Amino acid sequence: MIQYIDKDAIMAEIERIEYETNYEPFTDEVLGKRMVCKDIKSFLDTLEVKKVDLEKEYEEFVVDDPIFGNFITNDTMGMELAKHFFELGLKTNKGE
């Protein structure tokens, strides 16, 4: 099963660890933490992050569709419904 993680959340945690090491006495352990943080950030920068334009997808799938376009006439509610199931899908992929 494919699992997804929030790249921004991981980067924030790594930066928090790096920030904390600025106030620790300079030791081999601190140097090691900094090197590992740098290596992980470098690796994460190589990963592809796919962004979804939910409004564009909604318009193409619902508004432009001859059946859905006539069935869902309130685009505000339709978009809220789309967001709900999009977020539910993300949670399912995360195992929540």
C-alpha cells in the first residue's frame, strides 16, 4: 500500500531540530545531528511532490460534465463535497 507523508511537516521538524542544535554545546553528537538533518533535507528536495488543483479537477469532472453539471447546480456545495472526499482519501492513504 502506498503511504503519503507531509513533506512540509517533515521539513519543519528537521528545521526545529537544527534550530535546537544551535543552542547545544558543540560536540560530535551535535555535529552528527546537523549532518543528518542536512542529508535528509537534501534527500527530501529530490522527491517529487504532486499538487492537486482541486478547483480545476472539480470544474473538469463536474461542471463540464453533461450529467454532473446538471445534477450539481450549487458549485459551492459541490466544491465542499469534493474537498471532504479529497481529504478523506488523504486520511485513508495515511492510515487514519
